[in-house]
Amino acid sequence: MSNVVGVDGRRALDQRPRPSPAFEAKRYPVSNGTVNADIIITLQRIMNRARETWEVAPLKVIDWGELRLKEPEPEIRVYTAAQRTVWSDQCDPVAGRRRAAA
């Protein structure tokens, strides 16, 4: 990396090529879980700390459950004994040989 300073006083690194204005970053929709974790829970912690530690008054009680967005139930996968054995053998190749030798 070069720390060479250009004529105008800026480092040469600041003069590297930039993406064209036509370049668009990919955009993805924000999930409900992201909103809950990044905004609602963080705001809840800040508001609770303000009320309890900093004794900021008057703060109304907020129903945080009502503000949270609905999230899909997590999928619980149940593996059969045969699937667990195959997985275990792939994680520890020696275990499969020990089981076959017994």
C-alpha cells in the first residue's frame, strides 16, 4: 500500500477508480426477524435502561409484544437413527470403521 501524497495533498489511495454511477448494489428485502432484532429489541433495551438506570421520567410503558413483527416458526427437523449414523460417520470417518469392525 502506498502512502504517496498527490499534488493536491490527498493520498493516492483516495484517487482510485470508483464504480460508475450506473452501478447498482443488490438490494434485498429486510426480514421481520431482522427488524425485530436490530430495531425493536435494541430500542427496548435503551428505553428500559433510560427508565431504570438513568431515571428518565416520564416514560410510558410500551407493549413491546405488540410492536414486534410476526416471524415464521422455525422448522424443526427430526433425523432418523440411520441419518444420524451416516452424518456421524461423515464427521468422524474412523467411527464408521470402528462400528463395522465390531
